[in-house]
Amino acid sequence: MTKVASPVSTGGGGSDYEKRVGAYYLAALLLGSVPRGLEAGITREVRFQRLFEGEPLDDLVIIADLTVGEVKLALQVKRDLTFGEKDETFDEVILACWETFKSPKFNIGIDRFGIVIALYSKNIDENYQSVLSWARNSANAGDFLKRIAQQGLSNKEQRKFVELIRKKLDSYQGSNVSDDELWQFLRSMVILYFDFQREGSRDYTYTVEIISQLLSPDKKADSPQLFAQLVEYAAETNRTAGSFNTETLRQRLQLHFALVPSPDCRADLQKLQQEAEFVLQDIRTDIGGLTLSRTNLVAAAREMMRETRLLELVGSPGAGKSAVLKALVEIQQGEGPVILFAGDRMSGTGWSSYANDLQLTQPLAKLLLAASSSPQPAIFIDGIDKIFDSGRRKVVNDLLRSLANFPLSEDGSRHWTVVVSVREENLQEVHTWIDLRVLGKPKTLAIPELTTEELQSIIEHSPRLKPLLLLTQLEAVIKNPFMLSLLEDQRMLPDSEPLPPIATEIEVSEVWWERVVGEVDKDRVLGIAKRQALLKLGRQVVNLPGNRLLVDEISPDALISLESDQIISRVPRRDVYRFRHDLLEDWVICRVLDQNREELVSYLQKIGQPIGLFRAVQLLGASLLEKNETDTWVQLVRDVEQANDLSPRWRQALLTAPLISPRAPDLLDQAEPLLVSDDAQRLTQLLVALRTVEVNPDFSLLPFLKEPNKPLNELLPILMLNPVPVWRVWLPLMRWLVPRLNNLPSSIRPEAAKLMEIWQTKTPVGSVYRREIGELAVAWMKEVERNYRRD
């Protein structure tokens, strides 16, 4: 049972709260913005106390215009509400919701109804809102209820909420409601939180600031008086069961305020919504038809969104970063419009040119204003690390800088939040170009691979995958959501044949290339055509990963099959394509590099040494070592070393290649002769790469800097003085390095000592290797002391 109690419930402030909520929607009417509770539609009319018109939820009825048609939002405002089976007020509200839903005037799938509450509830935000989001984003009742019933995908509070609503609806109908009615009811419902309990509260401060946009520059200080007038009108109209549309409200205000015209943003907001839908369609969240909810991760992300203006969802390739971002977007859509972009879908050389590509007509500031109705409006960018060129990076920074024109919250933070997904290994590069001066210190949420509980849910849904759980060597593969989704394909693991070697990403990619792309068990001719097609497409994007693919020279049969296999997908409304997942693009580009490995140096020079190839070169190195082609790996390392005009990053990519494989200790053993030759020169370089490349800045230092508002690229050298290791890369190297440090040339000790210091500083007491490192440090100090005395 969730109790939502307001501190104003006993002090006569309840009516003030309701009037301010009404004033907020009148402000949305003036601004021509999307009302909170809808994800689309420009506010056209606000009606108060409409019970006489047959509206069971009669406190507020908001009508919004879509580009075609209209949408209605009916709300009941409650200061105090207990979400409980025996609570009379809750029963009255849900009954009114049910009567609204069953009304012939209610358009199911378009209109919405719900409750406004006065005090934030973590249980509502993390559990009930997720249930409503799942309902809105399920194809049918069966899909929704399957997610709710699945242990490990939903939690107890979510299941209790659904059961509570079902019991209420059963009692109102006098018989059991159908699963479809329950689902349709929940997907139409919203629970909205407004922070209007006191002067200076978040929603009050923000509403006063945004309506200042309706006043001329020399009159913006009158914004509090304008809001007070809206509160007065809301109270008056509430008493008389009246209504306002844009024209009548502006006429009333003309006596007191000179208002500037509001732009019509409907068409542009629809285009942004359509772009968001295209991005969401590209993000797969299921494995074999089972949608992974990752409830705890989503709840943690929601909590962090309230604490920071920039949230980074960080993880390894295929770990499910985009899926978590998608879940956040879908919840956000229940409160208001969403702005969502994908790094590999952006274009142009700044916001203006990108807006032109999207055919937007209104200025960015006006669009952000119209889209800022939710309690915490957000901009989401999926795969921000896929933005390699300066033009598209400028698009992002133009967006961020535009937020500087929006008001601060009461605590001094920005009202808007930006959420991005990024590969862990690319985070440092993103920090070199993104302008954080507007948003301040970012927070990072690590997206781990699948838990045992999540795996168990998947196995119950797809029993044919169960044998994989018994093979410990497959742990690194089956815990990766994307690679596990590939293994669900019958062609990857045919029941009639022995299990192919799939203990590493390299081996998964090999099986995928042979069985899915190569059609080895079906149509070899088509398989050859598909391989050739992918290599052609790989050569198109090798100099700019994430770029669009032209398919003019691809045979229709190969193209259709590649689309059917979800390897590539068509860009909506255009005859260009893109890879469905960046891991698949990595694998294809790695094969293109492998075709050119004998002249890798000249090939990298020819294509301009794009930074986006770093991981593909790592994969090439790991592939050679896993296939025991160590001599070829050694030759590649020597080749890039001898090329004076080649960036050192390619040497770093090849030297760190063993560390991205689950077989890292074995691969390091293979690489050891080269690493320790020439007085361990290359091992020293590997340690330097680990300390400088496989780390991220420590943003906890920002508050202590004298000039924290400098561009981030100027602050990075300071923030990197105390770097945070990328643990999944550091751990296998430390496991290999620490036991043999005393047997390696002493020339590596200065660099090894720096790694040891970072390890001891950044790991908690009791962590692995802390004791061994401490013992090594003491032994080395004693050795230095003995040598000093001897000299």
C-alpha cells in the first residue's frame, strides 16, 4: 500500500494546490505547448469541473490538437491519496477513471485519464509508472500480462498494483474484466506529480520562468504576476465550471499584460516524435520474443535522473545500454513529449542544418519550450559515441548550449536532463568534445550484463538455450544480451549438430558469419552473395563507422535476406540503410581490415585513420591471437610501430587486443615473447595504454578546481590525474601481471608502480590483488634500500 500525503492537506492549502495545477495547464494553453500527461498535441482548451457534461474525472479536462484530430486528457487532482484496496477516496477515483474509460466519448488508444498527486512517491515512480509504460508499449494484453507475471522481469510491487486495479475493475463491472480491458485501461492511465506545495517549488519556479517567454524582454520581471493571474482565473473558472481556449484566455489577459504571439509547433513536434519512434524501432529489447524489463536498472537510472543533469548509461558492447535508454524514454512518454536522437542518425554541421534535414521550421528554443511539459523534461541520445565528425558533434553541443537559456531549478540545477548511452571504452573520447559547462558533472550508471535471475527467465521462455547455462566457458557470451539474442537463432545452434565453439565474441562472430550470413545449411549461393554484400557495405563505412549504407550494387536477394536477418535496416523514407547493431558493424569492418592486413598500415593511412576503427582493430588483433596466428599479430604490431606517420592508437589497439577476450590470460601468454622482448618495451607500452586509454576521468575532482567552467577538453588533463579504471579490461591484465612481476625485467617497474598505485587507490579494502600489490611494493622498497646501501 502506497501512501501519498501532502504537508498542505490540513492547512487549507489544498485548494491553492489545485488552483496552481489548473494555472499550469492555462500556461500550457498560452504557450502552445504539449500538456503534461500527453506525449503529443498542442493544448487548445482547458475545462474545469465538467461533471455536468458527463465527465466522471471532472477536475480538469484538457483538449489538445494533433496534426490530425484531437486528444483529451481527463484528470482528478488529489492532495492525499492512498493506493489501497480499502481506501474510499482511491476507490472513488479509480471508479471515475473506469467510467471515463467506458464512456462512448473516450477514444481508446488516443485519449488519456489519470490522477494528479501533490507529493513525490518513489514507489509510484519506480513501480507503478513502469507498469503503465509497459502497458503502453506492449503489442497486446497477452504480451503485457506475460511481462507482469514473469518472475525476474517484474517485481512484487508491480504485480500487486496490477492485481489491485484488476480487483477494482472487477467490482465496478460486477464480473471479471477481460485481460484486454485491463490492458487498455492501464495503457490509457497516467499518474502525474506536480510540485506546487510551496513558493519556490520546482514546478512553480519553472512555470513562472517559461511564461516569461510570453512577455516582451523589458516586461519579463512581471512573470510572477502573470502566473498569479492565471491562478486567479483557475480558481474563478473552477467555481463556475468554466473553460478557456487560447483566444478567450488571451483576451482576458489583455487588460493586464501585453503578450507576444506563441508559435505553432505542432508540425515540428510531430516530426520530432516520428524521429523518436524511428530510433525506438531500431532498439531491440527482447531475446527470443521475451522483453527484458531490467526493472532495477531502470529504477536506478530514474533516481539518478533526479540527481544530475547529465546521465551516462555506460557498458560494454551488447550489454543492453540502448534497451535501458528505451525503457526510460517509454516511461517519460507517459508524462509528456520526448526528444530522442541516435548518434548514427544525426546529420549536418550544427543544429540548423540537422533541423533542415528533419524539415523543422521553428527555432530550437521554441521547440524545447513546447516540449518541456513533463516534470523533468529530457533529451535522450542513443549511441553518442557513434558521432565521429565535428559537424554532428556540433549538433549535440548546439542542443546542450540551448539549454543554458532555460531557468534553473530551486537548487540551482538545470530543469532539463540529458541522458546518453555510450560504450565504456569510448567514454573518454566523448568527454574530449562534449560541452559540459551547461550541465555540470555527469553521473554514470554502469549497465552490467545479464544476472543469473534474468538468464533464468530467458531460459524458461526459450528452453532450447538451457544447455548453454551448464557450460561455464560460455559465461562471457550468454551474459551479453545481444550475443545471447544471436544464439537464440536456430541456425546458430542447430539441435542436430555438436555445439560450435562460442566461448568468445570472436567465436560468436565466426559462427554468425558462417551460419547466418553464409547460409551454410541452406543456400550457399545466397550465402556467398550476402558475404560479398556485407564486405562491400563494410568498405563503405570503414572510414566513418555508423554512416549510411548505399545498396545500389547489392543483389535484391541478398538485400532482402540481410534485412530479414536483422543485419541491416532501411532508413525510413529513404533508399539508404544502416547496420541494425553496432556490434555487427564492428564484426564486418574487422573482416574488411582482415582482408587488408598484409598492408594494414597503408590501408589505415588511405582511409584517414578514423578513430571509430579502434575496436575493429582490437578485434582483428584478438582474432589472430585466438586463432593462434600469433606471428601475424606480432608482424602487425611491428608494422604499425615502424610507421612514423601512423597514430599511436593503432599500436595501442593491437597491444590491448588480448584484454577484450575472455581468454585474456591465454592470449597474454601467447603475446608474452613479444611483450618482454627488447627489455619489455612493448609491455611497458601496454601498461601505459592501460593507464591512459582504458580509464575515465574522475569527475569528483570538479568541485575542487579553480576554474570548473573551462571547456572540458582543457580540464581533462587534471581530471585524468586520478583516473578511474575500466575494470573489465584492467582485471584480466592484473590477473596475468601481478603473479609474474618479480620475474619480468625491472625496467617495467616504474610504469607498473603507477598501475599499482591506481589499483590501490580506486579499489575498496579487501579487493583482489591489494594484498599482493602491497607485498610487492614493500619488497621493491627493501630491494631499493639494499641497493642504495650497497652503493
